[in-house]
Amino acid sequence: MNNLDFFYQQQSPYSLNAAEKQQVLHSHLSVLDAHHQHHCELYRRIASSQAEAGWFDQQVFLPVRLFKEYELKSVAQEDVFKVLTSSGTTSQQVSRIVLDRETAAHQSKVLVKIMQHYLGVQRLPMLIIDHPSVVKDRLSFSARGAGILGLSTFGRDHTYALDDDMQINLERVQAFIAKHQGKPVFIFGFTFMVWQYFFQVLQQSGKQLDLAGSVLVHSGGWKKLIDIAVDNSVFKQVAAATCGIQRVHNFYGMVEQVGSIFVECSHGYLHAPDYADIDIIDAQTMQQLPFGQQGLIAVSSVLPSSYPGHRLLTEDLGTVFGEDDCPCGLNGKYFHVHGRLPKAEVRGCSDTHAAEVKP
Amino acid sequence: MSQATLIKCFAESLGIPAEQVTDELQYNTIPQWDSVAHMTLIAALEDAFEIMLDTDDIIDMSSVAKAKEILARYEVTL
């Protein structure tokens, strides 16, 4: 039903320029608007209340927190294949994302298309900065477990760097490095875990690992790191100093839009791929802001058809710097994420809506 | 290398009886063939047939029939 062949046929996941994106991406999103209007009662009600309020220039962006409060779905119950759950870092409540086979397949495929751009087609030896128990319980993965599994597709000889007590297993890591000496290696972990349990420990013990030539991909938010004054440039400096890692790609993505992730380019900007877009919204007026101004991040993705998550208003603050003219040469909007909107200010944009749609 | 090796890889990686490994069997249609088992299966196939599959193959390998098709590309004779 949700045919993405046009996107899959592009040379790279950053092929479309602004005009092409306007035409292809946005017409695809409009089709999804209509699809979800038709198949999800709750979405229809929120859409009409946002339209009445005149928000977002008549587009509808669902506040992400609604996925914590309701099970939003646009497919029949018998077509539900899996329900992804995640607990937010700041909330006890869990997001529930309803997947059918088609949406799940698109998620895997798009993730591959995007990551191949950075890692190549061949699978690399993979060092996971986490402990193996995180994927043990197959029936209930944490978001962390699901993320590791998703990224495992790009690796071979998957090796966990930490033990269950979160200590580095240096013997195992050294053996992995020796085995793959001189070959590119793919390292993946969640930003905070990589910092706290790997880089910090290496730095404090004065140990150095030879992981030069490897690619580090990490994600999961900076909140805890910003609190201890670690930003992207500090993170990269320590990656180079402790492990000789020169290529570091952070990515921004949310469980509500798995697959169409925003990866950091060689110039340190997060980039919208062909499958997705980003807009910055003024939290006071709920209108779009021009490039260069900080506001609430709204993300769009052509993947979700089983749940109405194709246009979402996040609780993150960011700034878009431009489109198609990043010095790295990739097309698409490029941006920075600054962190979470302070809690009190989030009322108004998502809570009011939650209140309006209570059945 | 044979059909039997392929069936053995599937049966052992997914933990299902060999009779259940038919061309029609599809990824994610039985609880045993989930994303975790899929990576185990890939590793088993690579070992058994001495090949290195790339990321596209992993995503494309959505059924037993499809697995045969992909292995054929690596000049594996079944």
C-alpha cells in the first residue's frame, strides 16, 4: 500500500533537492495524511482540532507524547505484527508504536539505505559498546536492545565490549582488535553508554585502544552529557584521544519514526534524508520558523502507514541552518539539536491536545 | 554443499523441525524466525557456505525461497 520504490531507486539517500522534495516527499506525506484520517479516528479528531487552531500552516503534526497516552493505529488488529515500546528518558510512560509487516519492512530497508551511505554495502566487524544481556529477552526488547539489533545488520562477528556489570571486558575487546587489525571496524553504542562506560573509563585509567580506521555510530540523546558539560566536539576529541577514532556519526531519530534517521555528516550537521524532513516550530505561535532560528523540532517521514506517526511534533529544540547547501555536499536540510524543551513549556502544545481528545 | 545444508542451517538457527523449512516459509511469520534468529541464521549460512553476505542480502532474505536465490548469486550450488 505504501509504495516507496521511487525513494529506493535513488542513487543515494540524499539525492533529492528542495524542489524535488517538495514535489515527491510532500505529495507522499499528503497521501499518508488522508490514509490516517480515514483509518484512525483519534488522528482525525486531533487533525480537525489543530486545523481549527490554525497551527502549522494547516499541516497536522501529532505531539509525540500522544503515543504514550494512546495506542494510535491505522490498521486492523489482525494486521498488527509487533508493538514497539520505549520509555522516554524523562517519563515513566511508555510509547506504543503499532507496526504491520509493511511498515516494519520499510523501517529495516530505509535504515539500510541510509547507513550504507556511511558504512558501505559490506558488513564490517562490529564492536557494540553495551553488555550482551540487553538483547537477551527476545519477547520484550528495551529501546536500547531494539536499536542494537537494528544496527547489527551492518556488522559481523558482533562483539560486546562490556560485561553485565558494565565494566569493559578489555581482554575481549583486545582480542577483537587483534583479530581485525588493519581492517575497518564498525562501533555502535548509545551516546551516554559510550561516554560513561567506555571513553571515560579508558581516559581515567590511561589506557589506549587502537581503533583507528573504524567508524563510530552513536545515538540516544545528549541530555545526560550536557548536564556534565560534554558536547559533540568534546566527545569527538576523546574518541580520537582514547581510541584513535576519526570518523564519528551521531544520529537523531525517535522510536516513533524508526528507520528514517537523521545522521551527522562530515561537517557535524544532522541531515534529513530523502525519506524524511524537519521543520522548526515556534512553541508560542505553533507556526514554522525560518532557517537559523531555534524552536521545537517537527519531523516527517514517509514510512509510517500502520500508525499516524508520519508527521510529529517532538519535545526537542533545534535549529535548521539551511537546505541543500551544507559544506558536506549532501542534499536535504541540515540542523543541530539543542536538547529538550523544559518541561513546563511543553504544556500548551501537547497536553492540551491530549486533553481535547480524551474519549 | 547441498539443499540439506541449507535446511540444516534454517532448522538449527530457528530451532524448528527440518520439515518446516519449505520454500514458502517467510521471515517474521513464525515467532522462531524473528530479527534475533535472523542474524543467527545469517552467521550460520556464512559459515556453512563460506560466503560473506552484504547488508542488502540480509534485508532481502525474506523467505527460504529468497535465501536460495541469494545464495545462488554467490555461486552456491544447491
